[in-house]
Amino acid sequence: MAALRLQRALAPTGARTARRCMVAPSCARPEEVDAEATAVTRATSDPALWIFGYGSLMWRPGFVFEARRAAWIEGFARRFWQGSTDHRGVPGAPGRVVTLHPTPGARCHGVAYRVARAARARVLAALDQRERGGYRRERVALHLPATRPGARTRIESGLVYRALPDNPNYLGPGDLDEIAQVVAQAQGPSGSNHEYLKRLAATLRSMGFDEPALFELEARVEALTGAAGVLPHPAPTF
Ligand code: SIN
């Protein structure tokens, strides 16, 4: 059901009549995925660049792309462990934003963007600037669910911005109530930390994903702020 909602959320209008096996990760047998992985290695001359967004890049990429797809990466969990002093907080009062924590067996769902060769240098320069508060680019294997019945999950090599513990703004794990306190209060040049959390939660919901820890954080922040269901702008659409 979640997979179908995700497909509807992300598919171009003409493709919305598609049925079973379009996006469900479980539709691809491991050997199919492995075969695709080999294909990816062969396709390194592909001029397109794939970028994976799992935080604000999911709802506000801010760059020109040729295609956008639901995607996931393996072995990482989304965590509110990165401090933000340039977007959702300020120096001395950082907000908390997401990074990827290596977690065996985990799967992080997000959005993959394909960027044309002609635009890649410009897009990467802009993203490096936007994510300069502690993130760095890493190469990851992007799992792109099939978009046609009978097709296979594709794996593409892509880039992700990840904040590692060695960056000066890294905050790491914390008590959920303490994290909620920070998110409820922090403000930065890009807006409130609460808005960041709400947009992320709304985007995941619109794609059909259940992320209990994140939704629990949202509930705790709303218990503090009393702003349940309020977004300063319309909910994201795909
Ligand atoms: C991302 O969205 O992929 C990186 C983290 C962020 O900018 O929120």
C-alpha cells in the first residue's frame, strides 16, 4: 500500500495507472538487484549525475534536474544528529537536521534526481555551498524502484551529502525529549527547525513511508509548540 502511494506520488501523471511491482522494494529478487549492480558498474560512462536527497533536498532541491524518482539507499538510517548553524539555527543556538548514520540492515528512503551533464558542475557548486555546514559528498548505490511492471529495481551510482562525526557542527545522538526541545525552539536563516521537521515528515507521508522515530519526534515537538498540522507553506507535492 505504501509502495503504491509512493508510486502515485512520484510518477508522472501518464504513468499513474501503473499497477503492482512498480516501486515495492520487495518486488526485486536479490539476484535481480545484483545483476543491476553489475550493469551500473558498466554504466559509469553514463553522463548523467544522480543525487540522493534524504532531508531538505527531498522537498526543496533548488536545482534543475532531468528526472526525479523515489529511491532508497541501504545501510544508513536518517538521524537528527547534525547541528545547523547556517540554515535552521545560528551559532550558539544550533538547530538539529538530518544526517545518515551507518546502520547495518537499515534502508533510508528519499528522492533521487538525475542532473544533466551540462548542469552538473553548476549544481554541485551550489549544493556544496548550501551543505557547507558540515556535509560532504559521498558516493552511494541508489536503488531506483522499477517503473514498469516486470521491470527490475535499478541500481545507479549517485552522490549524497552526509555529515560525519568529524565535522564541527556534529551533535550526535541525544535524548528524544532534548532533541524535541531544540527543534521546537531553533530558528535560522532558512526558517524554523520545526518547519524543517514538518516538511520532512509531510514529504515522507506523501510518499507513503512510515518512519516511526521521526513521526514521534514530530509529535513531541508539537506537544511543546502546540502547532500540530500547521505548515507555513502548502505541503510538498510531487
Ligand atoms: C539532504 O537533504 O539530502 C541533506 C540534508 C539536508 O540538507 O537537509
